[in-house]
Amino acid sequence: MEKKNARLHRVYYLDTSVIVKLLVREKGSEVFTKYMKKEYASSTLYATTFCFAEALGVLKSKYLRKEINEEAYFALSDVLSGFISKDNFIELVDVDISDSFIFDEVERIGKRNKLDVVDAYQIVTIKMDNSSRNDLKSEPILVTADSALAEAARKEGLRAWNCLTELAP
């Protein structure tokens, strides 16, 4: 897909749950993919490396539970890999989890919001990555199908869209 200049540039950080919805038809897939098709030309999509790895793990689980066959498993893994290469449909962003300050922040947010490390890491990444991008004119939106993550992101001062239960932003 080729991006066009648009009046408002939007920045989305994609959670594992919605990355998988781009690959596999499941509850919420249609709403999310329809919205992204409309928004893509004027948007930048980001995800953490952890979310990318988790999405591969979800595909593996679907394969092991025989929800998808071997051919689909490898084909969808290839499509996912394609999302982050060449045209960078999704750009990977990360902050250094080995930095003790960052991990302390991940742990603090995780404990305060009862989140796992990967979800807390996403919130820290969005906060730190977005603050380092002075050229972005819109407030980033975390897109997820996880109610707890969406609520935690809001508590931490971020915009979030739960594509399963909320109207599109």
C-alpha cells in the first residue's frame, strides 16, 4: 500500500492481539482491518519486537492446537515477517529492556496495573518512543483487543483503542 499525504497523520502502536487479527480471521478482525485500510495512508504503525515475537507464538499455538495447518502456519509467519521488512508496513520500535531504569519502569507499571512484562514494556516503549519523536503531531494510540491493557494504558496517560469493545478513534 502506498501512503498519501493526508491532513492528519496518526500514529498507532499495535498490540500482539491486533497484529494477529491482520493475519487470522477471529473476533474483531474485520473491524480492525477495515479501519486500518481506511487509515493506513495517513498513519504510521509501530509494534515492539516483543509483540512481533508474541504474534509468532500465537501462530505457533494455533498450529499446535490444529486451528491452522502447517502450510497456513508457515505462510502466515512469512506474511508477518513481511510486515516488518521491505516497505515497513509495521515499524519495530524498542527501548532497551536491559537498561535497569527502563526495566524498573516496566516493573513499576506492570505491578501497578497488574500487567505482564510484555504489556508493561509496550506502555513504557510508547511513552519513551513517542516523546523522542518531535516530528509527530498527533497523540499516539495503542490499538489492542485486550481490555486490561487498554485500561492500563489510559491510566498511564496514553490513548488506547480496544477494537473489540470500543468505537474507532
